[in-house]
Amino acid sequence: MANTTGNTPQLNRTLGPLMLWGLGVGYVISGMYFGWSLGLEKGGTLGLAVATFFIIILYLCFTFSYTELACAIPKAGGAFDYAVRALGKDWGFLGGMAQNIEFIFAPPAIAFAIGAYLNIFLPGVPVLGIAIFAYLVFTALNIYGVQAAASFELVITVVAVIGLLLFAGTTLPAFEWQNLEHNALPNGWAGAFAALPFAIWFFLAIEGVANVAEETINPQRNVLIGFGSAILTLVALCLLTFAASVGVGGWETVVYPEAGAGASDSPLPLALAHTIGQSHLLYKLVTFIGLFGLVASFHGIILAAGRSTMEFGRVGFAPRALGRVHVRFKTPANALLLNMGVGIVALLTGKTGEIITIACFGALTLYIVSMVALIRLRRQEPELERPFRVPFYPATPVVALIIAIVAFIAITIDNLPLAGIYFCLLGVAYLWFRIFYGKDPAVVSKVTAENFPP
């Protein structure tokens, strides 16, 4: 039965650890299939490898630190709820808005990739039309119900993982170490900093697992299992995919389709074409399965984004209509529809690379605010029940915090115009919040009641 509080519909608790693993891996797995190889053009094999090494440390430290917060405060707002409780409503708004930007701006880039991919098989259908149709279909599925959405996510995620394993099994026999060493640092160490957004793309949005905590059975236990197994799976797939791609012929082989061509963001088909040719059955199979990876991330991030936006409306930091749960389906329908509208507008700009970078700005802001919130909560609420405590505290969250700050600064320096757009988004949203919601006594009272229970 659905949970209710008075006459207000509540989210249903239906998700177990396997579903959470599927969501965690699914949010991210498209990053293994496309996009990351653009970092090779910036930094070469060594530059992207060094960037990825530090990003892996960031995500391992961040994920287990974030799990402590998710288990102690299992609410749909994720970073927003943790920041409000630890740092107050202003920082809570900024952390939550950064989370919204990440989750709302990542799907348009993936939708465009889905459109471009299917356009190969359906050349008569415009890429943009396919992308918009994908938004309509998967938003509708998320409105229909979280159990159906998570079950679908699990199935396509498993297929996408199998696709990566098939890819590695096909290409690794052709692996040669000297291919990793060839022209390994073409742009010097500055290239490693420029490659950071593409290293982040390997893992972007795994934190979305925390946003379904209110729909998880026994979240204090199952969020840990789902989060932990997902990040370890993703690290293994990242290393395997990187080595199996670049090791077959050097980084240029999986970036440039031919001499003089522009950079491709689809390294796996290029690696397969180099080893077995485009006519081989495995080439066609793995390339087709790549679509499942794109769909898994697109669908999964839409799911997390709906919960993040819903929490803003539920506590009154945005129009309260966004916080309503659909009476029949028990899902945040209004929030999902708003996010779809914003995503389609972003799609129409055609700036998918820039959209990815803006999503990375949001993610890094979320990581910074969340780690500060964790450290602050340990000090001001030592008695808070914590079913899971991050190992090696305080080193683990501090390491994540330092790497996130350095990455944020590096990406800002390398993308000043996009950084300006990101800060403008935050600034305008914050001013709007302060004028219309930040001083409302009812809002302050509700936030206090929900985040500082007696």
C-alpha cells in the first residue's frame, strides 16, 4: 500500500539493494560508452589517466562519505536535506540547486546521443525528434511508478554491463602496452587538468542513489549495499573500458575516425573497428548494446532529478506544486514534467558539450557542500544515529573535499564562459529564492521541522 500522511500521498518504499545497484550503475554507465574519450584529445593517454586516477579517489571517498549521510538522513532531497540540516537554509538552497542543475542538465546531452545513435538506423528521423520523443517516453515511465521504472532500469543496466564485458573480451587480445605509451601527454600537464570533466563523466550522477532513499526498503542498510556495490562495479568497468579501448592502437585510434576528421565521442565502435572490422557480428552487437547504456543513464538520472526537484517544492523552496506526489502513481509527476520541459529547452540549444560541463559544475558543487555538511554534522550532532560511519574519518571526506575543490578550480579556469553561465544560474536562482521564499515564516518553520526533528 502507499504511504500517506493525513490526506497527502507519500512515496512508496519498494526498492531493495539489487534495484539500488541497478540505479547506481545505470545512472553512470552511459559515461563508459561515450563522451570520456574527448578527454584523450585534451590530455592524451597519460593526461586522462592521471585525471581519472584522482577522480576515482574522489568518487570512492565521496561515495562512502555520502552513504553515511544517506543512511542517517534518508530523504529524497539528498544533498539538499543534508546541507539544510548542517549548514542552514541558504547553503541548503545552494547545494540543492547545484544538485538540480547536475541532474536536469545531464539528461539532454544523453538524449542527444540517443538521437544521434538511432539516427544511424533511422536516417529519415531527425536527431532532435528522437531525443524529444525519448524525453516523453521515459518521463511517462517515471510518472507511472518507481517500481516499474527501477525494474526497467535494472534490466537495461545488466544488458549494458554485459555489452562492456563483451567489448573488453573482444579487444583485450589485441592489447599492447606500447599503445598506452605512444604520444601519452601531447599537451603537457595542462592537458590533464583540461581532461578532468571527461574523467568526471565516467562517474557523474552516482549520488542519485541517495535521492531514492525514501522509496527504499530499510534504507539504513540497503542504501549502503546499493551505493557500495555500484561504485566498486563502476571503478572496475572504468579501468577495463579505458585499457581495452586505448590499448588496441593508441589514443588517436579511438578519438579520430580517420586522418583529419574531428574528434569522436564514441570510442568503443572505433576500437572494435580497428580490431575486428565494422562487418563483424560482435561489432554490430556491442554497438547496438551501447544504446542500452545511453538509455540506462538517461532514464535513471530523470528518476533522480524528479526526487531532487520535488524536495525543493515540498519544503517550500520552490512552488509547492512541484512537491506534490501523484495521487494514483505515488510519483513526483509535476517535478518530472518541469524537468522534462527544461531539458527539452536545453536540447534545442544544440550545445551538448557545454551542457555536460555545466552538469559537472553542479556535481562538484554538490560534492563540496556535502562533504562540508558531513564534517559539520559530526561536530554539531554527534548523537545522530548513523547506521553506517565512513571509514578513516575525517581523512575520507577531507580527501574528497580537497580533490573536488581542485577539480572545480581547474574546470573553471579552463571553461570561464561556462563557469560564468553556471554562476549566473545559481545567482539568479538564489535571488529569486530570497525574494519569494527565503523569508517566508511557513517555509522556515517547515524546513526546521523536517531537518531538525525533536
